Amino acid sequence: MPASPVRSPMRLTKSLLSSLAVLGLSAVCYAQNCSLCYTQAASAGSRVIQGLRSGILVLIIPPMFMSIGITILAYRKRNQFNRSETPAHVRHGKDW
């Protein structure tokens, strides 16, 4: 009997948490600061700092939603080309 293609919620949660831990605890993630940017932001006033924060959000949010949309679309269409219109007895054992 083949395994179910649907993952259990616990297994999905474990894989998601482990992926987040690997990405979040990576030292490379924290080493991405530009010294010039850091110096300019540190010496700037509160309006400039708020502008930088808003700019970062504007640059991060659209690609994030686009990536999520593409992932959802790919998930929904994952078996579109695997299904055959002809019944199994007509194909005579051909997988394609």
C-alpha cells in the first residue's frame, strides 16, 4: 500500500521549524550589514531612520507576496500533467 501523499501536520510543523531554525541561527544572516549604511543610519535623525525602515518594508513585502503566490500556484498545479485522460486499461502499462 503506497504512502499517503498528504503529510501529517506534525511532520510539516517539524520541517518548518527546523528550516526556520537553520535560517535564523545562521551566522551569515547576521553578517549582512554594510558598514557605510550602518554609519549613516546611526548618525541620522529619527525621520531618516523611520524612512529607512519604511523603505526596507517596501522592498521586502512585494517580493515576499509574489514568492508566496508562486509557491501556492505551483502547489495547486503540481499534479496537472501527471493525470491521464485515458483509462489505465487502454494505456497498456505505459507511464507516459
